[in-house]
Amino acid sequence: MNRRLFAIFTAIMSLSVACSPKNDVFRQLVAVDSLLLGHNYEDSALSIFKNIKPQTKEDTAYYNILKTAIDYNRYEEINNFDHIDFSIKYYTENKDGRKLAYSYYYKSLIYYINHWSYDVMFDLLKEAERLAETTADYRLLDRICSAMSVASGEARQLDLAVQYAHKELYYSKILNDNYCLAYSLLNLATMYNIQGKTDSAHYYILQSLSFIETVEDDAKSNFYTYVGEAFMNNNPAAAEKYFLDALKLGKHSNTYFNLSKLYYVQNQYAKAEKYWDSALVRAWPELKADIFSYIAEASFKSQNIEKYKEATDSIFKTQKDIFDMREKNKILELQRKFDYEKQQAAYDRKSLILCLIISVLLAINVFIFLIHKQHVHKIREKEFELESHDLEVFNKMMTMTLNVEKYKAQIAELQAENKKLASQKTNRSQTIADNDSKIVVLQEKMDLLDKQKFEYLENGRQVYQQIIQNQPITLVDDKWADCVYYFAMQEGENIFDGYNRLTINDKIFIIADAFLKKSDDEIANILAISPVTVRSRRSKIRKKKANDEA
């Protein structure tokens, strides 16, 4: 009867996990989200994301936000709201303010890239801002203010553009992120340039340079391009310097295009054409159309009819490529929508069957529970005493180490006894042989434990290296206990002194935070959580220590 009860419990737990939104797919989505929040981790995020297949409605809502984010960052065509509206509906019904704010934010960007209504875009951004303020998501607030500022500048609402540029700078300072600080200062300089306030613009450009120097080369290349754009109208020499510095660090089409425009205005036509060609090699279709339009205009002014005809022909060809690509994307979008609806129908059927099975199993379980109430009560008491599976594994590792030492001591005792018996005149050869057999058995046990110990240490070492290198470790959470064991063997456990009842998760956090001195953003990336959650978890762990000391 006990086996039958255990089998039912196991089946219920397995089916519950299958129905739970917090499945492996959801954890992968969290990992992608964490990578997208960082700078220059888009390729890593995409490599995980392209293999994800949503299984639940929550998966799908989350997936749609991240897909929109990736498509936007990669200049992909986005011209309908089906996916993001699904997310908005889901998170509205489930009252998830943070993800609802992101949904409104990315819906506003769809309006922006398609040059649709600025008024609707502003309304969406204001709603995203309101929700983000309630969740204190400063990184999202920083992005919202940036979008509001840029869009207001394009809509010629310059006072509003400057107002939101200052708010963007305010949130960048709270984040203490050099990349965000550099970007917000340059955006503020751009807005003042548009207003004709060149002194203010120059002031904020100079402030941005100290932060630009701290970012990675590829990002620094983009920033130098922004600085060059800010100087193009009033300081061509400075603009040229920053464009050339940008090209030393990264070959970006926008940089080549800006440099070609600068040389054309200076009547350096050979250089202008050289950089036009370089820009076209790397440009996405929409930028190619802009470049060909500029070349056509420049050729017309210089009376180069052959070049003008070549450029206009290229414009038509590029526009046709863009149209073909959009039509292809529409077909792919319809196919994805069909696949999704088919998948959802299958999932709903599967969910109904699983729920019926669970209901039957629960009814059987209740019946057995009433018959064996006392036995089940004892099982629950025993389960309650265990802190967690990870803690049990860790204790097993430590016990294994103690057993090795115990076996060594037993072997030493047997060897000493044999030595003593061998020196005596009486015949004790059988006793010595028995002791030798015991020594062989103990040595075999030690060898097995040493092999297990090596496996645990190697697993732990790999996870520890991932932490040192700021790599996400959520996909290897079954080896966190190994990491704590490895840390205890290598560094000692003094860092955990003064705490009471720490879980394995707590110890991993302390290793990254207190021992390795990782920043909030680094810990957030390692554990696939937000920086706000990092601060909250640190506070909870400190309270554990404070309670002990009290």
C-alpha cells in the first residue's frame, strides 16, 4: 500500500510540473530577458531564444515581449500588434504590472519604427511609464524616457524632448550604468543642438566622453558616431575625428554614411564616394534606400547624370527588395500565427486531459489519505524536517568526506593490529588475513568515495568558474550544491559564519556578492534575476545574520 501511495504522489507531482508555467521554457525566457537587459549580449540571447517553443499562455505572453525586443534591436519588420496585444491582454488579466509595462513600451516602438501616430505612441509610453513607476523598474523607466525624448524631438515638441532627456539622465544616475549615462548625456546634447543651444549641447557632450571611455569597443564605436553627428553642423573637424575613431573600433554602416555626407559637404567627392560604397556593403535595406537617395541628390547637384541614374535605379531595386521582404515576412507571420493557434489548441486539449487525470488521482489520493492518515502524517513530519533537496545533497557530500577520514582511521588501526600480531610468537596468521581482507574492502570504499568526491568537485568547479566569468548559471541549478561544496573545500566556510539556516541558494548568492564582490548587474545576470531582486535578496540574507546576532 505504501508503494501505491508513493506512485500516486509521484504522478501528481509530475503532472503538476507539466501544467506549471514555471517550467524549463519559462526559465529559458528569464535567462534571455536577463541577457537582453545587459549590453552587447544580444547574440547570446538570440542563440537561446531561437530554440524556445512556448508551452503555456504565460510562456507565450513572455515570449512575445522578448521576440518584439529582439526584432526591434535587429531592425526586423514589425507591422502588426497581434503578438504584443496578446501579452497586454494576458498581463492585464493576471495583474503583472512589470511585464505589462514592457508590453506597452514595445507596442509604442512598433508605432515608432513604422512612423505611425505620435499621439498614440505617446499615450502608450505614458501608460508604460505609469506602470514602471509603480514597480520601481528604473531600467525600463530609463528606456521609456529615452523613447519619449527622441520621439518628441522628431515631432518638434522640443521642450518635451528636453524634459524627458533630463528624466532619462536622472534614471541613468540611479542605475549607475556607464552605458546608460553616456547615452542619456548624448541624447540631451542632441536635443539642445536641435534647439540651437550649442553651448549646452557641447557641455553635455564633454560630460558623456568620460563615460564613453569605460564601455566596450563596439559600443564605444556607436557612441563616437553619435558624438560625431552632434558636431557635424558646427564643428566638422571634430565630427571627422570622432567618425574616424569610431571606425577604428567597429565597422558600422551609419558611421560610413555620416562620414561620406561630411566629405560631400566639404566638396571632397572622391572620399565621399569611397565611404558611400563602404556604407552600402554593411547597410540594412532601409538604410541602403536612404544612402541611395542621398547619392542621387548629390549626383544631381553635381550634374553627374550617370551616377544619378545609377542611384535612382538602385533606389527602385532596394524599395522592391524591401517590399518583397515585407511580403515574405507577412507570409511567415501568418504561418507562425497558424502554428501558434494549432499549438494552443493541442495544449488546451492536453491541459484538459491532464486536469482530468489529476482530478482522478487526487480523489484516489484523498481516499488513501483517509485510510492511512497516521502514516501520511509521519511522512509529512519527516519532509518538514528536511530543509531542501540541495541541502540534503550538500550534507551528503560533507558526510562522504568524513567517511573517507573514518575509513582511513580504520585501515590504520587494522594495519597496526597486524603489525602487533606479526611480532607475537603465537600463530595469528588467520586474524592477519582477515584484517587484510577488511583493509581491501575499506580501500575499495575509499576509492569509490574519492571518485564521487572528484565528480562533485569538478561539477562545482565548473559552476564556480561560470560565476567568476559572470555567466548565467540558472540552467545548471542542479549543481549549485556541488559549487558550495567545492567552495568549502577550496576557500573554507568562514564566509558563512554568523548566519543561521542558510539555503544553498543563499550560499551561492553570498559567494557572488560577499566573496567575489560582484556588482548588482553582474549578480542579476548570473542568477537571471533583476537588479531590484538582487538588492531585495541581499537585504533578506542580512536580516538572517542580524537575527542571529540579536
